[in-house]
Amino acid sequence: MKKIIIYTDGASRGNPGPAAVGIQFCNEKNIVIKKYSDYLGEKITNNEAEYKALIFALEKFKAVFGNKLAKSSEIEVRSDSELLIKQLKGEYKIQDENIGKMFLKIWNLRIDFGKVKFTLIPRERNKEADRLANEALDKEGKTQKLF
């Protein structure tokens, strides 16, 4: 079984406010394979952005690498979001309805993968995913909207 490490981070400015995600796929030796970021929109909380980052990562993995590799891979998700990781491990209760819906989406996405493990890491070890999310926020802030 092939091991893939996925670093995820969600960022929200204003909480709620404009939000974005950053993700990084690495191999078992922690060598970067691919990086992605995406602007999410307005009025999103930091916790929602963290959940959306993981959903984005799992969906992006399947889109880029295919269902066959997803099914035969061991995925380790690394995040500095204590709430996200501890809720996914069943250590914290889910009290927010929106978070509950995203939790179920992640739970259902897990079925498409061989094995999924969730690991809480210090913020210092998640700098690249954080940088990618903030870069997406910065880019969106520089674009002018007509309406």
C-alpha cells in the first residue's frame, strides 16, 4: 500500500470573513508531489475553512490521482487544527450544524481510500499549507470585482 501525506490548512480573515485553503501532497519520505490552494469565498469561519481544506484535499486527490490509487493508498492527513483532528478522531463533540455536515462529507469520502489517518501537528510543521492558503487570500484581495 502506497503512503501519501496530505498537509491541509484553512484560513479565514475576520472569522467569519474571506477564506481560502492550502494543501500539499507528499510521498512517504515527505517529499512534495503537488501543492494546491483555492479561494473559498466570504463569511466563512476559520473552523469551516479547516474542514473545507480537508474536503478539498480528498476530492483533489481523487481527481488528480484517480480512484484506483486512492483505494490502494494509505493517507495520513496532517493538520494544525486541533478541532478538526480531534472531532474526526471522536475526541471532541460536534456542536455546529455546518461543521456536522462537513464532517459527514469527510466521513463518506474516506470510503474511497484504503486507509485514512488523522494527525495533529504543530503550526510550525504546517507552514507550506498555511502559506498556500494565505497566498490564495492575498490574490483574491488584489482582484477587483465589478459587481
